[in-house]
Amino acid sequence: MNGSNQQWQPPHDPRVDPAGAGVRPPNAPDPPSGPGPYGGAGPYGGAAPYPPVTGRPWAMAAPPGTRYDHLARNEVNRWWRPVLGTLLIAFGFVVAAGVSVVGGTVVALLLGFEVGLNILDGGHVLLQLTVLLLSLALVIPAVYLGAWGIQRRPPGTLSSVLGRLRWGWLGTCVLIAVAAQFTAQVALAAMFAISGYSTSGMFGWVGWEKFLPAIVVVLLLVPFQAAAEEYAFRGWLLQAFGALVRSPWPAILVGAAGFAAMHGYTDWGIIDVFLFAIVAGWLAIRTGGLEAPIALHVVNNVSAFGVSAAAGSLEQALRQGSVPWQSIIGTFVQMAVFAALVWMIAKRRAIATVSG
């Protein structure tokens, strides 16, 4: 202290303009003194040398409080966008299938396998399974491109109302799906026993040498294959219809029909797959995202392919075809248990069902 009553003043900083408009970078040129081409004052007291930032962002989200199937209803939503996006995804599926088949054929030739015109018609079951799963998994980029490039919305809105996949909720749904699958298998075994249906050939053990390669392929690729089908049928299709139609049921029913047609099941198998798709679509709306449908689909397919791999009957699983009527009982129990538990836990944990 020097005993002076004069208030202390900070040293002069030449970067600060007299009008107090802000601090310029050390090497910034002096601002123009005359009127700028765009009018108004610049950031340092002079005329504005650059045009004002205008326009809308490319990806625009729907308003807060929007239901999952309506997330494509942003400012630029038009009737032709979901139509064009659906065509893009269909083309993407054809490209993904072609790339997978060509890649699988090259691998088969390198391994010395005999390959016909279509590797899916060959006798190399594990390679067939790999090609099939990859051809479906590779559709995910096309679905994301349709949302971002055609509908001009954040592609994360395909996953949930929060604009992302809710990993914690997905893990919970996987655990619920495992419990529902176990309950379904118990009910199915009981129905087989009561009706006297022979299960010979359905269960068995092929040995570790053949089981391990098959289960590795299943565990690595089935989650992506199942997720891709959910993004296409319960994600894109629900929201494509939802961009134009208020009720979710036309999309759920059309998506379930398309999902069933995509599979090779007959008679009771068609009803089985259709029921699965109805429940998955309903859960996507009720939980505000694809976590529950993805978990259900992944656990169901891993279980089905895993049992077939253990029994050495992967080829039969790939052909799909007819299933016994008792399977409907197992599917009904599985869907009922899973849907009820997911709904109750989602309400208890206040899982978001509309956008924030």
C-alpha cells in the first residue's frame, strides 16, 4: 500500500477496443471503420465484415414430447421422404446381400470349397450361416442413411426417443428376455410331453469340435443381424408410417406381415413369427425405443441357432420351413412373460416414451 486514495486501474491492454466490445486475437487486423457490406457493428466495434449466420441445421429433431413412431415428424417432413427412404433401404439390402455372397464365395474358393452359382445353395453350412447373417447385419448403415440423408433427422432417433441406444435399459431387457426364453422352453417341453410329440433330432450333442466354431459365429453375428431387422422393421418402418399416419397400428401390422414374409417358415411358423413381430412393434411404442425388441430378438435367435448348432442341425434351421403347432404355445408364453415384465419394469423405472 502506498497510502494513496487513488483506485487501482488495470494496465492498458491494446487488444481491448475503447467501446468495450471484446478482446481481439493478438494478430487480428484492425476492423474496418466504414459501414460494412452486411451492415451493423462488428465484434470489435467496427462494421461487420462477415455475413450473419442463417439457415437450419441439416438434421432436425421432432418437437419435445413426440412419441417414438412420430420422431420423423420434423420441420422438413414431407410425404415423399419415407417413400424414398424405404426404396433406399431396399436397395441397400440388395447391395448388402450381393457383397456378402461375393465375399463368401471368395472365402469358399480360397478354402478350396466347391461353390455353385450361389453359395447359399452349397453344402457348407457354417459359411452359409455367416453369409446370411452378414447380409442382414450390413443393412444397418442403409437405415441410418435413410434417416439422416433422406428424412434429415438425427439417425439416433431410430434407436429411441432420447436419440441414442439406452445401453443400461438394453441390458435389463436382455436379462428379462433370458428369463422369458427359459419359461417358454419349459412350457414347450411340457406341451411336447403332453401331446406325445417326439423331439428326437431336435436336441442332441454334435461335439465340441463342430459346436465351438458354430457358436462363435452365432454369438458374434446374431446380435447385429437381429438388431438390423429391428432397425428396419420396428425402427424405420414404424417411423416411416408414423411420419404420415397418427396411429401406430398400420405400421405394426404391415411391418409384422413383411417380417413374416421375409422368413421361410410355413403354416404354424408364419403365425409364430407374426406374433413375435406384433409384440416387438408394440413394445417399441410402449418403451420409446428399440432396446426391448432388440433384446428379445437377439436372445431368441441365439437360443434357436445355439440349440441347432449343439444338435448339428444348423442346415435345417437355415431352411426354416414347418414347425410343430406346439411351438405356438412356447412363443405365446415367451411373448406374454417378456411383454408383461418389460412393461412393468419400464413404468417403475420411468423409461422415457416421448422425446425430451
